[in-house]
Amino acid sequence: MELKDIAAVSGKPGLFKVLKQARAGLVLESLDGQQTKIVTGPNHRVSLLNEISIYTTDYDKTIPLQEIFTKILKEFGEDPGVDGKADPEELKAFLGHIAPDYDKERVYVSDMKKLVTWYGILYKIAPEVLEEKKEEEPKKTKKAVEKAEEKEAPKAVKKSTPAKKSKKKE
């Protein structure tokens, strides 16, 4: 599972796994123990976690949620020391430690609570999502490998033999 497969729905608590796309929206399954399924409609605001980022003081830059989760995992592991019910000052100090350049005016305490809650859910359900993604070389197709080999291999030169003239009987 990856962050692109996990969604947050406005007005619904917790996180949801994206199962498939429906005609009018998405079919989602909750990541809690109940595994309830819902179909989102045009009135739901669905955000995939890989599209969410934290504002920074530089207006042109944001920090992707994946980087934030990776930093929390490296620094704190299973227990980040705060939860969604923590004091607002504790949450601000926590996020300030993880992302010192976060924008204090545009990142609200409610956002920090979601961040910490989501981290806890993901750590229990899908800890592989929190780990840093390693850049993999794109896999080459068979045709691409053959073309590369053709370019590297010296081309054999065929010696042409003169064409034989056919004798016509008249």
C-alpha cells in the first residue's frame, strides 16, 4: 500500500483505503477494525494523502506528507510523544521539531491533530507507507533492452555479390 491508495474524507473520521473508482466517485474502505465501505459522491471532499503537504514560510515551497511521516518515523518510531488530543502548544512544538520552517499562520492546530492521528493509524495498519521510498530504476522492457544491445553491438557488414544476369531465350 502507498499514500496514493489512502484517502481522507472531509466530515468522516479516520482514513480510508481506495478500492476502486466508481461512476460518481470512489469506493473506499475504512482502515479501522470495522472496515466499512462507502461510496463518495460529488458532495464529499476526498483528499489522497500523497497530494497533501505542509505549508512552509517560503510561499513557493511545501513539504509533502510523505517526508513528514518519514521524519517522524526516524525520530520517534512508534510513539511520537503526542496524540490528537494533546495540548495545542505541544502540537506546535512537535511540528516545529519535525518541520522547523512550517508556516505558523497557515498550518492550524486542527491540521496538526490530523497529522498525528493519521501517523498513528498508518503505523498500526500500514507501517511500510511511512518508510522513505527508494528511487528504483525504471524497468526496461524487452524491446528497449534489444534496442540498446543493437546500438552497442558492431554492425556486421554484408558483402554484396553482383547480381547474376539471367539469360533470356529469344
